[in-house]
Amino acid sequence: LMAVAQAEGLHPATAARDFHIIQGRPALKADAMLARFQNAGGKVEWTEYTDDRVTGVFSHPNGGNLSVSWSIEQATKIGLVKPGSGWQKFPRAMLRSRCVSEGIRSIFPGSVTGFYSPEEVADFDDKPRIKDITPITQEVRILDVQSLADLPDDDPSEPPKEPETFMAVMLPDATIYSKHQDVDEWMDSYAGLHNKIRDSNKIQTKEKVEKINALKTSNHLILMRLTMEQHIQLARKLQPKEMK
């Protein structure tokens, strides 16, 4: 939490007010997200606000307009509603938080610098069922002096072999966009692709949101492994130019 306060330029008391640490990850409260968004010139109009469905129309001069809806049926279908959870006790508040987080990150992500809400972080699956094909750490064999002496010399006529492990920026269709041995390079490539979609003049806002969400999903495994400091670095890379 203190690292977040330092990176955001906040007084520790302000950071404690606006953030939760959920499962070791910083989470910006939905009310704080909305306050930042409104202070940056954003607006929201709630057109539905019930225990079954919440809909908000988010708008910003630099991001356009977007209607975001969340329903209990949708949350149940993707496995968020569990016995005794906040989804059963406070459905309207949980739906509102989801709308706030998705709407603001889609319309004007610079105001929340890439943070998720506590409700989203609490629903993250720490044991994903997807096979991990992009490991961050490389396996290193420890060889003694004798075993090193027994290794054959490299054949100079053969091209150098590509390392067996790497970090890949994945496209939504499961193809590899780029490969990297360093997490900083991976973040640069991911942010470049993300910002290229966001700043495109050829697609509408709704399609941008869908493409960015699909990009996040396809790179979920690495995003979940980033440290808090790396998440902050990545959030700054995702900010629009006028926010940097």
C-alpha cells in the first residue's frame, strides 16, 4: 500500500482510504474510481439500478460514450455468484462496482491507471485452468565441472537455437504477437498493442472495448503474475499521451 502511495503521489492516509489490498494486489475502490473519473471531466448516468441489473452510460470528452450493463444472470453464468458471497448479499452494489470499473477503464483508463476494483480482484482465479504456455521464469540446469567438460562443442554451422522459454504477447485468436525474455520488453509490446487499438480511428468505441478486453483475457496468465510495482509501471504505459 505504501508503494502505491509513493507511485501515485498520495498521502498514506489517502491511499488507505482509496485502496484495498486484496490477495496481495492493490485494488482501487469503486467510489474512488468514480471520483477520479468525474474529477477528470467524466460523467455517468445510471439508467438501470436494481438488484437484477445495473446500467450506466459513461462519457468523457476524450473517450466518447459507452453504455455498460451488468446483470445477476450474467454474473451467475460466469461463476461469480457463490453461496454467502457479496453477490448474494449486496447484488446491486456488486453490479454497480463492475459497471464503474469496466466503464471507466474503457472510456478513460488514464483516470484509474489500470487498477481493478476490490470486487474484481476478489473474483480473480488464482488457479487458472488454462494451460500456461508463457512461463516467466526460465529453468536453469546446475552442472558440475565434470559435466561441463563432457558437453559437446556447438556447431558453428548451425544457427543459434531460440531459447525454450519466453514471455509471449498473445493475440485473442491464440497466436503469438511477439516473444520476449524480459518482462519490461513484454510490457512495452503489450502496451504498444493495447494503445494501438485504443487510439485507432478506424474502429468504433464499442469494438475497441471488445478488442482490449479480449487482449487482456488472452494475456491473463502473465498479467496475473506481475508484481504490484510492475502493474503500476504497465498502468503508466497504458495512459493516453495527454495524461503522461
